[in-house]
Amino acid sequence: MNSPLFAAAGIAAAMLLSACASNTPAPTAATNVASAGVMYCHKDRLYTAGNELVCNWTSSVAEACRDTAPTSRLATGAVSGAPTEATRCASGVWLVQATRRNAG
């Protein structure tokens, strides 16, 4: 019963289960890759410091939901209006989006 074949099968099963248990967000109706100029971040991390929007800004919904981006800043003059609600991650976290103004 304790043959190498059973051990190998157990290891393979464990690897398959761990691959399925990733924390990658499920695709949503919203685009997972942002269109040019759109930035996303966690709604509960957004705050204003002077004339900058401080958050964990990323260029895609999927990346923002993974929550691996460091805190960064966007100048309020570099975006078109205030950040708006974007979508909700599979984890339940709400994202906001800000559209960068075109340079020029």
C-alpha cells in the first residue's frame, strides 16, 4: 500500500489542488486589461495628499485585484475628474478608476 506509485499520485493530486486554489480574481464583466490611460486601485486605499491621488494604482483590473502594486501617486491635474467606482474584485474589494488626461 505504501508504494512509490501511491506517493507520486498523492503529490500530483496536491499539486493540482494548490493550482486550483490560487487567489487570482475571477474574470468579471469589466475589462481585465485597462484601456489606455485608465488606472485602477482599491477604493479603501485611496486618499488625497495635496494635489495628488495616493493609492495602489495599476493599469488593469486583474492586477489591482491581486493587490501586489505598491502605493503610488497621480497628480489631480493629470486625470480627468475625480476617481469613479469601477468594479468589485472576487474578494469583495471595490475598485475605483481614474482616467489619465492625454499629454499634449
